Amino acid sequence: MEKGSFFSGKKVLITGHTGFKGSWMCMVLAMFGAKVTGYALAPQAEPNLYELCKVSEKIDSVIGDIRDLETMQRVFQRVQPEIVVHMAAQPLVRESYKSPVYTYEVNVMGTVNVLECVRETLSVRSFINVTTDKVYKNKEWEWGYRENEELDGYDPYSNSKSCSELITGSYINSFFQGKAAAISTMRAGNVIGGGDFAQNRIIPDCVRAALDRRKIEVRNPYSIRPYQHVLDAVMAYLMVAKAQYEDNGFAGNYNVGPDEADSLETGALASLFCNAWRHFTGESIEWAACGEEGVHEANFLKLDCSKLKRKFRWKPVWDAKKAIDKTVEWSVAYQKGEDILECMEGQIREFVEEVQQYFEFSEL
């Protein structure tokens, strides 16, 4: 995969590289031959994907806090990155209710600090700020939000990511007009895939229940969310990073999500998981609504991704069923003590082969 890759030899800096999505991003870029530097806190969960797939052996890993501007400035100065992907965040809605100050410090001032580093580092040609579908003011519409809709997240997590979007826009207007660095924000739906051990997320909760041989508890079975495999999101980020590196006319705000058919009720997603678990293991598992009363969560949340499709001829590659199958495939390999790295690399190769049916992704 390295030969002929756009990213081969490119210096790429990723914040949040020790997280679930960051680990997959590092694996993809390492396979494309990029020179990757990661900047993030040490992994928080135990176990965690970052350590399981030995990311630190493939990249230049810096353990640091994005709230620490001076340390991050030194890293940027040393590395002189050409491409920056900002994924470091406090990413959980329910955690943001428990720790709102920390959530705003990380998601708001963290974004300011990264943008300051990008502003000061002339080598940067392409910057991607990864946010979330939850940045929009949720009006409980049954149709997808477009990039020009109002930004006003409800809870501290969602609102802090709305702020991150606004900060990015302000920096573009104030400091990057006519500059070489092209900047985009990318608003992704719920990503799923092997190696997510986070608490209070539906698929990690399903995996834990299956491994413990107990019934899956689903908090909000009728809530509708856009679900996509982590590789669909990661490859879209890299697609835009490459395009705007070569032509800053591609810079902008983009939704990244599944097709309409894969905006599913949480209960339907749990049923897909149960079917996949039975297929891969032969073991039956069921889910039930747990009736837990918790914090506010939206009922309907969908994305309109027509802008990304129009400008890049992009389309999601793995539907929800395939995404669940690949997640369960990874989880069963982990359960059996098999080679996790081999499993991930195999899924990445399979994804890249499939995506070439739609556009020339091999040039990445």
C-alpha cells in the first residue's frame, strides 16, 4: 500500500492519536508510508486499542496535553508537519455532564492551542479539525442536517464542539486568508469498529455484554443515529486532507456519515450486533431496553452528506451491517487471543480494495 501513496513520506501530525479513532488513523497512515507524529494523553482505558496494536512502535509518539500550549508548540517546531489532523477531545456526552469544565478546557481551548500552533508553523499545508454530528442545534428533524444549519449543541460535549467549529471559522477569517494552509472541519456521525473500549457507547457495551455472556442493556432503543465504520470516517478525513493540500479550494465544512438506510434506531443496531455475534461465534445473545433514566439525549439525529458526495464523488463504503460484522470479527479475534494487528491490517487492505470501486483512493 505504501508505493505511490500521496502520504508516503509526508509529515503528518495527529492529536488524539492514543484514542480509538486516532489509533486507526495511525495504522492507516503507517501503511501508506507517512511519517506520523502523535500528540495526546496516555490512553485512558484499560485495555485500549493503542497499546494492543502497538501504535507507538510505528510512529513518533508524544504524550502531552493539548491544553499545554508551550509543549505543543515545541513539538510543532521540531516536527514541521505538512498535514495536521486534530482529533484530541473529551468525546463523551455523559462524561461532559460530570466534568463540564474539563470538557470545555479540552474541546475549546485545546482547539485554540492547536490552531495557534498551525498559525505559527509555516510548513502546514492542510489542517483538518474533526468535530461531530452533534454540533448542530437539534430540532428533532427526521431529515439530515446540512453544513449551513445552525450550530448550537445541547450538552457540554456537543456545545464545546460547536464552539470548536466557531473558533476554527474565526481563525480562518482572522489569520489564514491568503495563507498556504487550507483548513476544513469534518462533522462525523457515530463511528464503530474493533477496539473501542469506551464506556456508555452502544457497540462497546454490546461487546462487553457478549464477552460476559449477559443480556445487552440498551438505554434508548428508539433513538436514531448515523452509524459508520471508523475506516469510512478516517479515509474521508484523509481524502479531504489530500485534496486541500493540493488545492485549497476544497477547504470547507463537511458532514461525514452513512447513507440514509444506515441511520438506525439503537435497538436495530443492537439486533444487527446480536445476529453478527451468533454468526461468528455460534453463541446466542439478546438485548433489552434497560429503562435507565439518564441525561438528555436527542431522539433523531441524521446528517446530509450531499456536499461531500458532490465535491469528491465520495460515498460510504461499508454499510451498517458490514461495519458491525467487521467490529465483531475484530472482537472475536481479541477474545481468542489472535493477532489483533494482523486483523486490523487485513481490514484496512480490504477497505482500500473495496473503495477503489468508487474513486481512485489508491492515490492516497
